[in-house]
Amino acid sequence: MNRLAGLLLADRHSVPLSITLHLVPGVLIVAAYQLLAAPLVTAIGYPIFLAWAIALVLVLAPILVGLLWLGVQRNGRISLRGVLAYLDRPIPRGSSSPPSPV
């Protein structure tokens, strides 16, 4: 496993890395929208919403491929187990009683 994969697959990330991993995809989506998709969609006369769809596909598809690559690095096969920590834990259920008045 290379250094980048080891850093990304660590049980805990540093705060700067966590912030980067959360913010960079959004910044890339906005950049793809403004620099590529919006001018293209405007030039061909389609609704601007299509530009957001194009930007999402251009950015999120490679991110998903990267996550699957990390799964191959960790598991030896294409899987998100061990890459996304919340897959192995059940989602906690909320309280069934209504909130109490204050």
C-alpha cells in the first residue's frame, strides 16, 4: 500500500486533512461548473441546471473511482468496506418519544 493510501485509510485523520477532504470536492465542483459546464451549456442553449449535473459528474465520478481504488488497496477487491467507516456500524435510532416541553 502506498503512502497516500495509508494516510487516507488511517483510522483517524488530522484536522487539516479532514477539513481538506470535506471542502476540496465542493471547491472542485464549483470550479468545474464555472470554468467548464456553465459556458458549454450557455453556448448550446440548454437550461443552466444541466451545468450543475455536468459539474457533479465530472468531479464526483473520479472521487468515487478513487474511493473504490482505496477499497482495492485495503481489501484486495472492489469494495467500500474499510474505506467508509460507517458501513460497518448500524445507524442509531432516534428516541421514539416526542421532545419534552421546556
